[in-house]
Amino acid sequence: MTSSSLKQAVAGLVLLALPALGWAGQAQPPQREADKADGIKRIMAKRTFEVSPVARKQDKPFCQAFVQDFRRQQNIEFIEPVAKADSYEDPVWEPYRRRCPGVPVFDDYQCEPKIYDAIMAQPGAERQREFEAACQHYRGTANFKLFLVDINNNPKDGKEHVFYYERAQGPLNQPDAKLNYANGGYSVIDLDRCGLKGGAEAHDPYSYFYQRPLENFSGIIRYRDRHYIFDLFELEGADRDPNNPNYRLHLSGYSMFGRETKPRLGPICTYSTLNLKSK
């Protein structure tokens, strides 16, 4: 059965929990976001990325232009974090916890969709208690970052706080459950109203299921005067060719989706090195 989470419900994306296995073999992350460019170019140069056929018609010209620029790392500006740490308990995060107690800055809750919807319909003060009681609580354990960026591309409301983490562990609220690890991701937190404004998944550079490092990259970028979150990741299946793995690339940004009346953070362009075209 599928489940909903705070990031999934807002961003329309799935955070996948995997068996809790070792972290050994994980390569050290780049010191700067801009240092990811060389690795991205190396991956992109060897492969052809096709735009998903489910991309919205109005987005396809943009998606085609973006993947060409992303391949060469042209017109791409990486946004650097304003704070980062290796520990959830690092004092650098204390001001944000004091400002919004109970807001899941580096956490996520996974629920069955109906349960999640019922909790979200309750007053804000009761939601946290209900999430802890009815959902699976995951918390990041590595590579914490904070970005201060106009992620919704609306200068009128200033810059947003975007928190990032990796190697989420849980469920922490079920003492008898076996702990698992999950991919981390990005959470847009409104620190004035103490609420989650959006989110995007990201694939950690490690497969917890197969216990092996992966050459995955994600980040926040500025492109054509707008901000986006990208996620470039290997496909992990048992039939993976270690010498030439297949990849996917997701680009998320603020836009109108479906019949919604307000823009939200969601997937604008998706690509794959697999043949996605209809036969």
C-alpha cells in the first residue's frame, strides 16, 4: 500500500524507506555545491536523457533547453548553503527549533493517504500529536544544510528557508519496529508562520538496500533567473550495470499544477536514460 508524507503531500513526490544497512563506503560529499558540476558533466556526457512523455505540453520546450544547458553546465548557478553541519544536534540549528518548536525541520512523517488527509484537516496545534500517534516518524542523520533562497521566485515575500538532510532513520515513534533508512530531501519551511510550504525529494548518494555508494547529485540552482531543485540519480535495480548505470533527472520548481489556483513546488521536468517513448 502507498503512504503519504509531509514532503510527498506537498511536493507530490515519494520518499522511499529502505532496510537499515551500513553507511560504510559513502564518499565524502563535495565541500561546495558548485563542486558538483564536474561530476554532473561526466554523467551527462556519456548518456542521452529523454524528456518523459508525461511532461506537460507547455513545459517541453523549456525541458529540452534545460537538459542541454545542464549537460554542459552552462547558465547554471549553484546556490550555496548559509549553514551546514554533520549533526542533527549541532547548535547552529537551535535558533530555528526555538523559533518554531515542533516544526519538522529535518523530519518527515509517512502515513496512509486517508490518515494523512484526516490529520491535515485538524487544527494546526493538534497535527503534530496526531502525526506522532498515527504515522511513521523519520529523521535525518547526515549532511544537514540550510539554504536561504527565493525558491518560489516571488521577490515580494522575500527569500525562503530550505532545509536539506540525508540518511533519514525511522520509524522513531514505534519502539518495536525495526529501524530503516530512507532518502532525505528538501523542505521549505515558513519560519514566520511555522509551517511547511513545500518539499522535493532527493536521492542520497548511497543505496541502503544494496549497501553500495551511488554517484547521485542534487542541489538548488538558478537558471534563467528562476530557482529550481534538481535530483540526478542512478537507478538501483538488481540488473544495474555497474559500469554504465541508467539515470534519471528530476527538476522541480514552483508552478501551477492541474486545477490548482496557487503555484506550488512540484516536478516540472523529468528525464531518463531509459527509452520512455511509447512503442
